[in-house]
Amino acid sequence: ALIGQSLFGQEVYTNLRKQGHKVVGVFTVPDKDGKADPLGECQMGGGGIEWSTNQVVEAYKAVGAELNVMPFCSQFIPMNVIDFPKHGSIIYHPSILPRHRGASAINWTLIEGDKKAGFSIFWADDGLDTGPILLQKECPVEPNDTVDTLYNRFLFPEGIKAMVEAVQLIADGKAPKIPQSEDGASYEGIQKKSNAKVNMAQPTEVIHNWIRGHDKVPGAWAIIDGKPVTLYSSSMLSGSVPTGQPIEVEGASQPGLIAKSGLILFGSDGKALQVKNLQFEDGKMIPASKYFSSEETASLDLTDDEKKMAEEIRVIWKGILSNVPAIDDTTDFFKSGAASMDVVRLVEELKQKCGGVQLQNEDVYMATTFQSFIQMFVRRLRGEDQEEELVIDYVTKDINNMTVKMPHQCFINGKFEDAEDGKTYNTVNPTDGSVICKVSYASVADVDRAVSAAKEAFDNGPWGKMNPRDRGRLLYRLADLMEEHQEELATIETIDSGAVYTLALKTHVGMSIQTFRYFAGWCDKIQVCVVCAIVIPWNYPLMMLAWKSAACLAAGNTLVLKPAQVTPLTALKFAELTVKAGIPKGVINIVPGSGGLVGQRMSDHPDIRKLGFTGSTPIGKQIMKSCAVSNLKKVSLELGGKSPLIIFSDCDMDKAVRMGMSSVYFNKGENCIAAGRLFVEESIHDEYIRRVVEEIKKMKIGDPLDRSTDHGPQNHKAHLDKLVEYCEIGVKEGAMLVYGGRQVDRPGFFMEPTVFTDVEDHMFIAKEESFGPVMVVSKFKDGDVDGVLSRANNTEFGLASGVFTRDINKAMYVSERLEAGTVFVNTYNKTDVAAPFGGFKQSGFGKDLGEEALHEYLRTKAVTVEY
């Protein structure tokens, strides 16, 4: 039986049923203001009840529950209900018990400045959150987390999974009962508006924790300019304090400032924090930066299309505010009973309905009546309320149900500007060959200016002198901004590189965000400061930027980065987001252009002390030579690959076919760790090839923005031509072309997924990387493990490799002997931000990702002192 409430309870109910558990009864809270609790939609026996009568208790007992599951419950539940089932009752609590017992656990986790948050699932007893622990899970508290962000990022999604896991453990007879220790136990009362006033006579971080611990409910407040004002969206201020208009703050050591970025408040230690939004007693919320702006914004006259859209939004409001008879212009979203989860629902429904408008949850809080919300929404739709803190000459495109705004100039010392000689070049959409825009073509002088800016930033700027934790906060903020703009970044990545949009969203952009969050956590554990250069390839433009620059920045370095000439646009959009995140000027510089000019100057420059490169082996050798001749720069190289994948006859055939195809065709084969050569055991070879070809025929080749597309265009025309030539060589050498080998007959740079068999070891295609959707298959004799290992290792490359077998001993034997930096067993392409990535032999040296990546951007110094 489920006893509780909220969307959390509803999701637990749904997932328990999906796992095959029988829910015999659902008991939730009574309707509020005519609006049913989400769990009430799942009612079967009970629901909308008070537990104060014997009749209700007997009705509960009649359903015959073996276990009570209480995912979120604010009611008092009698002990004769708690103890009734054979297995008792389990409860979800959003803290790491025994810490923060009580009803405001998430608030107090933040208020107390805990570094870790989490939840506990425990067995109910007659105490207050004191029962034995069944399981616990935890996560780091990020510097600017609020109750909402912590709940939505971890406590809600992971809590649902854990409740289902707990029930299964009980069903399997494996659920522990670990007594709670009283060491470190705490109980705090419910936080209410009346006791949420900020004590300004405290250190700044304590004030920040108090504000974010009450954001959005119940809301921390202070007396500002003689009036009670509620404070939202607090963040610690790093770097210099911005200029602004002074404002009186009761109890503070000095006046606050209304600055362009928000309200600046000072603690007793003289440090500063920034508050983004303010709410007054009448419920009106404004950006803090607008406090002294007295002018009223003129009401918009809506077009016919906008009026039609307003009515569609009215329907969405009505669906959420089902207790309200009609939605009129004065209907207030929150006064009508909406809560924080309703805000999330409204924003997500509007994203689906009107994909061209980017909304955040806080927008709803700042326009609470229907009329003000429509006015805000239309202004956002028209682009009238976009404030640019940075002067950017955008190229805009209406595509993928949104307007993407793309910087296209060099980014040097915190500014976008044309190349010094005014030169530009075209960047092309590989889907149809059309020109997206003209991009500044950096010169040697531009590289020199960028290096000077980076050197000035670490010599005299705040970056190297900054508290490392503050640097980490900025990188976390940058990751948050990337997440906020993830659809736009993925769209730009798709049109500039040809990546299928769903893959761009999940991998190109998604892993980039994860990478910055991972390395942000390292900032206060390491320290160095030099100028670094980074040169990245065109297959994963944003992700390769993140893999290298996140580690570089976490270590306190400044950098000059050259994106691939054919895919510069996400790097330049990233530069824009670094400014919004507060990264100081000069720390990050982006110079698009050719490798022969820009990359060569970076290799030669005497003020650059480290260069990280991902690209081809021949170019890597040239860079290494230049770095040695110039000033013996430290170098890390992630170069070409011809990764072997060995498929034994005792494999899971379905998985081997699926993952084998992914190993070759993932990101249309433009993947440095792609399986360049498959070795398939003779007894299953023919069946394997047949099944691969069957699956290829099902693949949809087409527009990468189409969500149903499996295979997009190659990155650029010259690469497509090389792939066709590569296949022609394979045919001439006598390899059997089973499928593909041709350019697709349609606009753009499309290559058919291709399969070669009967490939012999001496052939060109057996030795050279295609860097495209070409599966190169060779047989090996049944049982010849050492023979196939010898063939797999007979290559000058050593980036990645893989093995498929059900025999774990064989898998370990093979993986230990494969000469490659990464070995995948019964999977492929499974990289993780915490796992080091890099190759052996002519695939380069040095690592991206994981702790090892940091060593590429650090120096070790020994200091011996005699006294």
C-alpha cells in the first residue's frame, strides 16, 4: 500500500507497478482548494482521507497490504497502521540520517552548509525519523544549489529509483535493518516565513547558505530600504565587487549595492554575495538589478497569432489550475494553489508547445498573473527582453523550433572582435552544403594578442590569485549555463558538424557539461598557473573543447584555444557563456583559423608552456617537433587509431551485433576510438555479417535534426571524398564489399554505412584509419586466441580496443594483452568523465578525463628547507 502524497509519490507508484509489484491500496491527503493531490490520481482503495477515525483504519486493513511504502507523507499515521503489514513500513526522508531529522531536512542541509546531501529510506518506528536504515544515497552539494535544484537534480529522480530498489530488496529477503547512531543526530524545526529573516551580522557564506536554504520556500527575507524583501537566487561573488547604487540593508555592516548583475550584499567578513531576484510583500517579483527602475513597461498589443497563442497558454494554465473555474487576466498562478512542481510542469509544457521560447522556472515567479505572464512570454518570443552584457554581432538562424544566436568573431581578452586583417572564411552545413555564416580567420597577430591576454590574465588578473573554491564555483556556473543552453548548443553542433541532434544533445553537449562539473570539483585540491594552448578536432567540437579546457582551467591555467577550422561555432558560443558565468577576461581566448597558420603559431609561441592536441598522427608529430624546437613545451597528444574489436563465437550475438555496429557507425564513424577493424571468429562470421547488413538496411540516413535519423552527413566534403577513395582502394586490393562504399545520392556530404569482409592483414584498409562509417572485418580461426591477439596488436596505433565473449577468463586474458589505452569488454564507446582516456604507440601520449588529465596541466615542484 502507498501512503503519502505529491508527484514523488505518484512516480513511486508508477515505477513499482512497472517492476511487477502489486499495489493494493493508495491513501493520500484530502483535496486542497478543490485540487486533487497527484497521488490521488492513482487511488484504488482510500485516498483523500484523514486517519483520525477507526473507519478509515479498518478500510486500510481490509486491502491486506504486506508492506507500507511511504514516499512522501506529511500526515500523522497511527502506529496500528505502521505496524500492520507483515513487512512493516518504509519511509523516504531527504537527508542522510541521523542528520536533519524533521520536516525541513533539505532546507537545513543547505542552511548548515553541508558538503553532502542525500536521502535515507528507513523502517518506520514510533520515533521521529529514528527507525533502522534500509539504504542511503548521497550527492555533493554544489556551491549555489537551492532546495529546488537539489531536489530536482538528485533527491527526486534518484529517490524514486531507490524506493523501488528498497521494495525489491524486501521482496528478495535482502533488506538490511541498520540501527541509527545518535552520533551527529540533529533535529530542526519546520522553517516558516516568520523565522526566515536573514541575520546580516554573519559571515557572507553563512548568509548565502541561509538564503539558498530558504529558496524558494519559505523564502529568506531582510529589511531593505525600510521594507521587507524576500531574496532569491544567491551566489557567492568572486573577483572584484561591481559598481552600483547604494541601498540600506538593516543589520548589515555596510550598505548593499544595486548593480547590473543584481543586489550585492556584504557579510561581517567583508566578502560579498549577489542576489538575483527580489520579491515584495504584495507578491511581485523583480530582477534585483531593476530595483531603482521606476518606469512601467508599456503593455504590448498582441498580433492575431499571439492572441491565438495566448489562448493556447490559457488552456495549459487551466489544466494545471484545475480547481479554478476560469482563467482570466487577473488569475494569479500561486494564489490559485500552484506549487513548485506546477512551475516545472508549466515551463516544460510551454517548451513543447512553443519550442522557440526559452523559459526558466524563475520567469514564472516574476510574472504570476495570467496577463503579466502573457506579456512576459510575448516579449520573450519577440526577443525584446534580452539583455546583452557583452557586445556580440550574432548570426541568427530560426531552426529546430528555436532561434539560435551564434557569435562568429575571434574571442580575445573577453571581447568578440574581427580578425586584425579583417579576413573571414565560410563555415558550411554538411547536411546540404549551404554556408552557415562567415567566421573570422585569425592571423598570427591575433594569436599573439590572445596569448598576451592569457599571460596578462595569469600574471596580473584574478584567476590565478582566486580562492580555488571560487574558481570551482565559476566552473560549476559555466556548466549550469551550458545546461541551460544545451538545446541551442546541440543545434549549433548539428548544423556545423553534421552530428545527429539526439547524439549531439546527449553526448557532444551532455558529456561536456559532465566534464566541467567533474573538474570543477578538483579546483580546491590543485594549483598551478601557466599559459596553455589547446587545438581540437572537428568530430566532437564542443566535447573535445570540454575534455581539455575543463582540466586546464580547474588547475588555474589560462588558455588560447583553436577550434577546428570547419567547426568553430560551438566553441564561440561557449566563449559567450564563459562571460555570463563570470570567468575573468583573458582567461579563455578562442582563435578560429587554419592549423597551418594559427596552430603553428601556437606551437612556436615562446609564452605558451603547454599544448594539448587532438587530431591526426602526422599533425601531432609536427606539433611535437615545433614545441620542442621553440621552448620545449609540455605536450599531450591524442592521435589516430585503428582500434581492434575481437568478437568470439561464445558472445551474446544480439549484443555483439548492436554494439559492433555502434563501435563503427557511432557519430557516423567520425570517432577516434571507432573499431577500425573487427576480428570475428570463423564459425559465426557469416551469420554476423548477415545480421549487420540487415540492421544497416533499417538505418535512416537523412537530416540530422530529424529525431528519427540514425545516420547524418560526414563533416565536410574533403573528408567524404577521402572516404570514397578509401573504399575504392579496398575494392582494388580484393576485399569483399558487402554493403555501401558510395556517396549517398542526395544534397550534402552523406556516405553510406559500409561493410568490407575478407580483409587481409597486408591491405591498406586493414592498416589505415578510415575515420568514417566503414566496417572492416577479418575472420580468425576458431579457438585461436593468441593468434588473433597478435593480429590485433600488429598496428602502430593503440588508442582503444574491445572484446566480446561470455567467458570472463578469456575476456580478462585478452584485455590484459591488448596494447591499447582503453579496452571495452562486452560494450563499446562507454567513456566516463572520471576514467582516464588516451592511447599508446602512435596514438599519442597523455590523458584526457579523470584525475590523470589534471597531471597534463600541472607541474610538480620539490622545495627543501633547512632551518
